[in-house]
Amino acid sequence: MKIRRLVKAFAVAMLMASGAVAEKPNFVIVLADDVSWSSFGCVDAGLYTRTPNIDKLAAQGMRFMNFSCSGATCAPTRHELYTGLLPPSSGVYGNGNKPAGEYKNIVNYLGALGYNVGLTGKTHFNTTSAFQKVPGFTVGANEKAPTWEMSGVKQFIETSQAEDRPFCMVIASVHAHHPWTIGDVSNFPLDKIVVPPHMVDGPVTREALARHAAEVEDLDHQVGATMKLLDDMKLNDNTVLIFLSEQGTAMPNGKWSIYDFGTKALCLVRWPGKIKPAAVTDAVAMYCDIVPTLVDIAGEDVPDVDGKSLFSVLKGETSDHREHAYLVHQSGGYTQRAIRNKEFKLIWSPEQDNDYYVGTIMDSNSAKFFAKAWREWLETAKTDPDAQAKIDRVVKHPEFELYNIKNDPWELDNLANNPEYFQKVEEMHAQLKADMEKLNDSFSTEDPKKAKKKKGKEFRNRISPTTTNSWSGFTSALSRIKSMSGEQNCRKLKLT
């Protein structure tokens, strides 16, 4: 092993001496914090947005329509991004989980190819192979007055140039993580705010969305400043610029959820002369695909991780990448799995003793603004059945949910009980079970935060995808429905 490392180090040194490494493209990744896919003008989700720089970047490169994180919280998303591993492989299911072991990451993979790999801002990623820390962006996501400036990024790039080394620079913003104190809220009058259809409309909810949008606008300024820096330094042609929105907005059914408002992300990639401008792809892709893609672009063999290189997609050679994305929710003592392809998404919520719960939102004593919005929903639901139905959608889940995400992007119409889609549910459920077995994944109602207090003890409450009675229950329900007639009966029947 030591000899192999020495050989690799010698090869990198020889490449640097020959100037070959200098021909490798640079990478800049701008990573947002808690921003759903729908928060940007370029996606045309119908919301009120002010993101001209991000929209300009979309017009200059490729936009992914079906890009997902596996788990909608910060730690699993960032661990997936930097290592190329899904939560079952890494053990990082939520913010309370530590990695199951030491894994190679973007620093190892690109560093071995001669790259300087730096990060400014939020890390939320534990590893012994650390980024070069670059000053300029606030590190703490919960800061009330986060600041940012680009001089540290510029210095990092200049140092790499002086060393004749390519660079990978991660600009990890804390926008738009709560407490939503940055940005000009006056740019977002409440009467202009468009409330997504899965939310309960109300003044507090509108103010929460306005505050979040104002911070997204400042995030857009950061993207604009990054684009300007690359332009001023004449680095555009040999720099792959990537924008990622992380996971969803910290509102109900967003962050901490398995719905698209939580797991679907905006991914933009620009590389002038290599990627066609204003390109849009429906390829199914995930955060774990980023590291293999960068390594592939840099000319090295793709590492053996859960992710797959997107290089052929970026070059416009194909729109077929993954058959489906693999999604997990395991938080607050509640567990779900899902798969999502270009057209359909199946969510599997096994029978559990408790309802979905996220204390950060639902704790009655929480002072966070999104918790105030939730309390507004609860108050409205006392006299409004539609509001109650929207609350139930957050906390109570049937065993199976099937959505046509092409026609129903907000996942409002569950097709799982519709006889026309029984075969689709059966097919996707079999695929999901196969994925769980391949990844050695299992449902767990263990809360990671509580598990910390039980360090050294074995996880309990495991529900195996091969032993659960869910599928037998579904097929039993299917047989009963086939013997019944009428859509009304189909709606009444529950999968048991």
C-alpha cells in the first residue's frame, strides 16, 4: 500500500513538472444551503423569485431537471456530494449520524491528480482528509449576520496558479439557512409571494417565504460575484462552474422530508466550449454523481463509489444516466424510502408506531420562523378542512404513495390506490426492495440524536425490507380491489 502511494505521488510530481496538470480544467462549486429546486426563475415553478445571476448561469450551461439529494438534511447531502456515497454506504442518514468509517473524498480523489482543493464557508462534513480552509464566507449556518467576500477565493486561485496546479474551489454559502436575517425583504411584498400548493396560505407563512426568498436573492449575488471573478481572471474557458441548491427549504414537506420540495435540487453546470449553452437534460442524477464526474473530466478512472460520471450527459451524448434516484428519510423516529425516475416517484412508508415528527418545526416552543408558520397552519386547520388535509399530508402517510412527477410536480395526487397504476406500484416497489437489498439498507426508527446518547449500543427497531409484511399486504389489497368495482371503493381501501 505504501509503495502504491509513493508511485502515485511520484506520478503526480512528474505530471506537475511536465506541465500536463496545468491542462486539467479547474472546478468551482457554489453550494447553497436549504434552498428548494423551485426557488429560482430558471425552473419556472411559478413562484416569485429574484435570481438573475443564477438564471444567467442556467442560460450559459446545462440545467438538470431531475437532480436529487438522497436525504434532505445538510450532513447526508454534503457527505454524499464529497464522497460519492449514499447514506446506506456511508452511515450518514441524518445530521445526528457520524460516518460508519473513513472514506475517500473529493480532497483525496482530486488531490491525487495534482489539484489544490479548497473550501470557504460551511463544512458540515467530518473527515481526516480536510479541505484547505479559505477565508471569506461565514462558517456557521445559524449566524444571525453572516458575511461573505471573495478576496480569499481570489488568493486561493492565485496561489494555485503560482504553483502551476489546477484547483477545485468549493464556495459553501450559508444562504438560505434559517434564521433568514439577510437580504432585502422589501423586494418580496407579501401580496406577490406565491404560496406553493402543498402549503397552508397565511400571513406568517407568506412572511417566512419572503424572508427565505430575500436570502436566496443574496445567494444570487454570491453566484454573480463568483462569475465575475472567473471572468476578471480570464478563467471561464478552462473552469467547470457548478451550482447546487443543496436540499429543500426549511418548511413543512421541504427539508427533513422525502418529497421533492425536500430532495429535488437545482444543478447547473457551465463549461464554455464543452457544454452547450441553455441546455436542459431530463437525465436522473444525484449528488453522489458529482465526484465521479469531476474525476472523469480530469482524465482519471472513475472511483468505485455509488455515484456515476455525468460526463457523457454534460457533453450532450445521452440523457440516460440512472434508472432512478434512491431517497431516504430517517429522522425523528420516522423512516421512509423512495425511488424517483423521470416520470414517477414511489414512496414507501412502512407501518410505524408514531407519526412523522420534526421537532425543529413542530415543537410548540420553537422560536424559529418556520415553526411559527407551522403553528399558523395548526390554528387555521381548526376551522379549515383543507388546511387539516395539508397537515395530515405532512404527518400521516399511507404505506405507498405514487406520484406522476411530470404532471404533478408538487406531489398532490397520490395514484397508489388507483387501479390503473397498481402495476406501476408493484414494479417500482420491487425495484426499491432490490435497491435496499443491494445497498444493505433497512428501515430504522432509531432517532440519530437519541442514538448519540446510546453510543456503543446496537441499533434496535430494525424493519427489514425482506421481512416486512408490506408487500404481502399490498398484494392482498390489490386482489381485493380487483374483486371490487367503482372508484369510490378504491379510495376507501387502505393498504395493510
